[in-house]
Amino acid sequence: MIGTAQTINTGPNESPKNPIEKAHSNADDFVSPVSRAKLIVFYIGALVAIFVTNYQAVVPASFFVQAVAPWGVGVSSLWMLAAYLIGYVSFILPTLRISELTGRLGAFWFGLVVFVIFTGVAGHAHSAYTFAVLRAFQGVGAGIVASASWLTVATNSSERSRSLFVAGLCAAQLFGVGAAHIIGGNLAANGKFRWSIYLAAPLMAIPAILCTPALIADKKPARSESLIQSIVHFDYVGMLLLFGAVIMLTTGLVFGGNEHKWSSATVLCLIIFGAVCIALFLLWERFGAHSPIFNVAWLHEHNLQVCVVNILFMSMAFFAHSVYVPILYITARMKDTATAGGKTAPYWAMSMGAALIAGLVLRYKAKLARPIIWIGLIISIVFSGLYYTIPAATTSESKEKAYYALAGLGMGLAFSAISYLAQISVPHNEVGAAAVIGHFLSIVGGMLGLILYQACLKSRLIINLDPVFQSDNFLKVFNVRTMDIAGLELSGSSIVKYVPQLAGVIGDKLVESLHTTYIITVPLLGFALLMTALYKHRTNSSSD
């Protein structure tokens, strides 16, 4: 069955083939159960769905300061992002199995309803804690909708046309993450920060209308057992282990350096138990699960491994770039949220355009996939590094915009090409699973990127600012070691106002902390570049 967890290796009688050559030559030997017209209509709806789910992933970062007045600062701002991503990540892979039980139509609509309901109630929340909890359920719906979208597009498109479909979905994802600060920043500046959450509900009417006809025409699951048996044999244990691993690892990483020291028993226990849950999850999927949500055979597909690891590291860099660059403008340059959000436009606009260009090129020259990835990563590495050498006190933004835009250009080229390469690296009956796994790693990467940059920035701020704060009686009131990053943003104007003689020193220390943190993008993308060299030209059943 398409998209199910079957063995990923080619049969013993198949001769080794270059997957890139195969994608270029087998253009017309695939017949989709969904007509071309319905698939295109579905695809338009899927683009909106991917945009909305990813825009919701990071939009709270743009309005946290405005939410402080009604909500207070009793919770780390990162939880407003992490809670949603926990739900999102936890239900991407299970959707493969859920769609077999209900059909993709049922799975898609279930996720859609959950997402819309919890979008409304989360936007109406009156405390940060309530908001974070409700956002987790909103993320569950987002994970199901996004997973069903990638799965349906991948399994109903031919190998040659798939590059264009993948490029568009990648562009929608990049657009969602990048535009979140512009949308949220402008609404927050007008005192309507809640509407940046509410807005997602009416937008989801578009995929609800456009995606349904294709999902109705799509193949129904061909079961080898009855519906009752399928429900009984569903991988509940694996889903709980995955959910537990995501919660514990995320909680440990969020607490580390914020609510608790990295060396504290709380943080260490959460991280250790999270790692144990991952090990138990893989063991259960290999030896215990009747219908595993994660087929361990996927771990033996070399080229797929290379691709998804690259997606992981690229997503870490992209999410962090899109979310934390506005912090530089808010904290170091005293810009309002709307202006700060607008500064991300060169990055995501160029990344979107580059993703589409890569898809168009690969439609006609699939062999260029790896060179496009190399070129894209090299461009992004060079200009990411150059961007963070520009001092915060710069009076001209032309060079800064150029470097930032070029970094986005490289990211868009590489992200689109590697996502396509992941899908053509496996047999066609596994392409749906490959698409879902790639999206899974992109959201995991986004979560890890946000947490890593937050942790590094917080650690650097403690090193740089704590001695300065301790040297002044007024500044001792602000405990940098326990202060949330957004709390520091909120307090910045007060610090400058009451201690003008230290404003310059504090500004320099803050900028140094930001630059030291942001430069982590370079080794992340550098590792992705090295991983690309491990992609094999040819695959065969004996080695893979």
C-alpha cells in the first residue's frame, strides 16, 4: 500500500539504479488514482495548509512583549513556541497509520477540526500557561494536516513532476516561518496580537474546500484485516513512547539554562529519560509493534538518512534565523515589533524564490540536485557568516539586507533540492513515507534550532551581562540568570532609562551575545554540506 511501512530496499532481482537518473527517465509510467485537475486543486489547498501550520509555529515570538501585560511573565516565552511544536512533531509520523485506519480524507479532516477548534480557544486564553497547553493541542491538528498534505501530494505525483510539487511545499513552509514576524509584529503593534492566532482559523477554510475532492477520489486503505483488528493493532505504545520522548527532551532543553541549571537533576533526568524513551521506541518498533508507526528499515536506507539529516540541520538554521534576527532589532536597535518583523522579508522572500527555481530546474535536470544543494549551502554559509559580522550600530542597512537575502537564497536552493532528493531516493511505494519523514525532521530541526539558540543566547547573556548588573545597585534587581529572554527585551528600555551611563556597555554586551549565538548557523550548515558528500550515486539491495 502506498505510504505504508514496508521494507525500503529494492528487490533482489532489481539491478542497481541511480535514483536521480530514474527520476529523470520514468516520467510517465505512474498513474495516480487522483486526476491531474483534482491533484492541482488539492495542491493549492495544501500550500495554504503548510503555510498556516508553519506560520503558527513561530508567531508567538513576535507578540510576547505585548502579551506580557495581560498574561504576565510567569512562563518562559519559549514554551509558547515549544508547546505547539511538541504536538506538531508527535503526530506527524502517527498520521501514516491513522490515515490507513480512516483514509486520508478522515485523517485530514480530523486534524483540520482539531486545529481550528484549538486555534480559537488558544487565541482566547487569558494566561500564558493556558495558552501554552492549548497550543499543544493546536499543534496536534497541525501535525496531522501537514503530514496528510505531504503524504497525498507525494503519492499522487509522478517522479518527474514531483520536484515542482516539493518546491512549492518547501516555499510555503519557508514563507510561513519567515512571515510570522511580519504578520504577528504588525498585529501586535496595533494592539491586536490575539488576531495573529485567530487568523489561522479562517485561512484553513481554503484547504478544507480545495483538498476534499482529491481526498475523496484518493485510494481507500486496502486492509488485510478487519477495521476492528486494525484499531486493536494500532501502535498505541509506539505513539506514547514517541510523545513521551518529545515532551521530556523538549522540557529538559527548555528548562536548561532558564528555569534550572544545565547540571541540575531536573534537566539531566528529563534529558536522560527522553533518550531512554527514544531507545525504547526504536526497540518496540523493531520487535514489538504489529503495525509500527516508524519502520526501522528506514534507518538502513543510506541516501534517505543523508537527506533527512541535512533537512534537520538546515531547518535548525532557518527557524533560528527567522525568529531571532528580529530580536536583534527589538533589543539592540530599539525597533518596534512591526519594523523588526519586516526585516526578515529579504531572507524568506529570497528563500521562497530560490526554492521554486530549484524545483523548476530539477523538473528538467534531476541530476543537478546535488550540485544545487552544494551551491546553496556554500552561499548560505558564506553570507550567514558575513551577516553576523555587521555591528548592531550600523547606520546603513543596504549591505546587511544584501547579506541576509543571499543567505536566504542559498537556504531556499538547498532545502528544496534536498527535500526532493529524499523522495526520489526510495521506491515509489515508499515515497509517501519519505515525504512525511522529511517533514518530521524539518519540524524537529525547527524546534531544536529555537531551543539551541535560546539556550546559547541565554548562556552568553549571563556571561556578558551578569558582571555588569552586579556592579550597579539598581541593576541588581534584574536577575539575568533567571530572567526570560523576552523579559530582558521588556526590561531593556527601563535599564537604558535609569542607568544611562551603562547603556553603551550593556548594548555592546548584548550585541556580542547575539553575534556569538547567531554564528552557530555556520557550523550547522557546514555539517549539512559535509553530509551531502555522503550521498551515494547508486544504490543496491545488498548494501542498503
